[in-house]
Amino acid sequence: MPDARRLRIDIAIGLAVAVMALANLTLTRSVGAFIGHPPGLPEQVVWALLCTLPLGWRRRRPDAVAVIVSVAFIAGQTRYAPEQQLTTGALFAAIYTLGAWGPNHRRSQWLRVGIIAGMFIWLGISYLIALPHLSAAEFVKADGPVSPILAALINGVLVNVLYFGFAYYFGEIAWTAERRRHLVEAQAAELVAAHEEEAARTVLHERLRIARELHDVVAHHVSVMGVQASAARRVFDRDPPKAKEALAAVEQSARTAVDELHRMLGLLRHADPEPPPHPVAAPAPGGAPDSSPATAPAAVGLHRLAELLDSVRHAGLETTLGVFGDEVDLPESLSLAGYRIVQEAATNTLKHAGATQLDVRIRFHTDELELDVADNGHGTGRRTTGGLGLIGMRERVAAHAGTLETGPRTGRPGFRVRARFPLTRPAPNP
């Protein structure tokens, strides 16, 4: 059904058509263009209103409106009501609306066929009534190869066939077009729901993978803490400075482990991420997919970017790596996240960009680590609309309270991925 505003417009249209029908009735009476013996003015007004005013409810009650207008139209002609121009248009609109907006299409089809059949029956009856009263004097100007009476009959039937045929056909076309639009919208809604479900599964998979990597990092630090504590216990009496140094390492490892654990719990508690649509898995450079759990995450990090870029260079890209600022020791999970982001950006460049150059820059700011990966490829937003890698990038950046920017480069061809992570400079050992 249309909304309330359109239904109010229908009522306004019905009133306007009724007013025009009354105006046309006045003009017809003024001209004196009467057929037969018309009734008095009040009855003429009634037939004009019954044929036009119901159009105000044509989409609320299309079945009832079509029947009322049809019956009133035939009754008005039977009574020789002089207004037939606007009422003829109202009948066309009623039949069309029944086809386009009928709540039960099969019933609407049968009802329209019944109305049209009734109209032709009435047409035949009117011809049978009129034929005995026709005389040759009425066709004194006739000039053609066809009998005047036969020509009048054929003309009347042909005009009515076209009139009712178009009313039926246009209503059917409107209903079919609306049905197709509805099916397309329903299919689109199903696709959106399926995509959202797939995106949620992808995010869950990515979180589990990141959680496994973070778990391994935390386990590594706990193991180091155990080794350092054992060493401190053994040398505590005979070498206090060394024991103190080992305890400081335990303290630093404990802080790092707690920080990594906090990040992991924050990631897993975040219930409503904003994953990009259309998740599609993207393999890492060198043929190793980035979708399997890491077996030794502590061994992978930004310190291995040179090896990664070597594999990209062997794949056909000219690569450059720049490190700016004062380097600091990064938490292993942060170093791993940075490595994975550069890895996925390089993979996207190889697969989608058609680029010849890849530029990777690592900037150590006072309180921030910035990773900037840019190519000279097509420079469109294609890689912002899909890819498991972008989900991984966002999840990894979110796990470290950072920000991620992806999109075409400004002022030059190419695509850029820029990630920023907050840095906490390690406190000096006591």
C-alpha cells in the first residue's frame, strides 16, 4: 500500500475529478448536447459524482471502486446522463487501478474480465435497442464502401476493444513491474542478511586467530618470567646485582604480559565491530595464506619486513623500506600486528593494484608508531569494499587501540594503507 501522504493525494485527485465532472456537466447542459431524454439536474449530478468521486479511494479499495464506477457508468448511460467525458476517464482509471493495486491479483483479473464483459454486453444491448430507430436520413452524408450501420458498429466495437484492452494491459504491466521490484528487494535483503552473517563469521574467525597469536605472546612472556625468576632465586645470595637485573626483567615481562592480556580481553569483549562487506580471503605473499593459526608468532614481527619485501620483490614489484625516528622495542603482539598489516597490504597490491612500486615506511614518533604502505597502482577504492585482509587489519588495529586509514593516494595514482598505534615508552630499569 502507498503511504498516508499518497493516499491523501488520491482523495484530492478524486475530489478534483468530481469537480471537473460537474463543471463539464454544466458546460454540456449549456450547449444542449443531449442524447435521448436525460433526467433532471439532481440525478445528473448524482451519476457524475458516483462515477468520479470514488476515485479518491481507488488504491484503498480498488475492487469496490471498480465495481461502483462500472455500475454507475452503465446506469448513467441507461438514464442518458449527459456527462460522459470525465466519467469515461474515471472508468478507465478504476479498471487500471484494480489491475495495478488489487490485493488479490487472481481475483482482480477475474473481476476486470467480468467488468469488461459486462460493458460489451451492455454495448450489444444498446446497439440492439438503437438499430430499429435508425433510418437512412441519418446517414445522408455517408460516403464509403462500407454500409453506414456496419461501419458504426465496427467503429464502436473497435474503440471499446482498444479502450478496455489498454485499461487491462496497463494495469497488468504496472502490477508485474511492482512484483518484480518487490522480488528484487526481497532478494537484496536476503543477500544483505547472508553477507552480514558471513561477515560476522569472518570477524569471529579473525578474532579467534588473533586471540591465539596473543595467547602465544603472553605465554612467551610468562615463560621468560619463570626463567628470569628462577635465575634470580639462584644468584640472589651470591650475586645481588645480577638477581636485581633478573627481577627487573621479570617486572618488565609481567607488565608486557598484562598489557597484551588486556588487549586480548578488550578485543574479545568488543561485541559490535564494523567489518567491511564482502569478505574474501587473500593469501599472503609467497603462497602462505594468512588464515591459519600462527605456530610461532614471537618469531614474526616488523624485524622481518625485509624478508617479506624480498618475496614481494621476487614477485615483480620494486620495493622500498624506510624506518624513521628513534626505534624502540615493541611488544611482540604489536610487532606481529604491524607485520601482518604490511603483509596484507602487499598482498592486495600484488593481486589488485597492477602496480610496479611498493613503498613501506615505518615512523617512530614520540608517542605513536605509524605504518605507511603505498603503491602506484590504479588508485581506486576497490580494496576498501572487500577482503578478509581488511577485516584482519581493522581487528588488529582495534586490538591495540590504533587507527586505520585506507584509500586512494592524494594527488597521485596509487593506494595507501596507513595504521597508527599508540606507543608507551618503556620505563628505565631501577
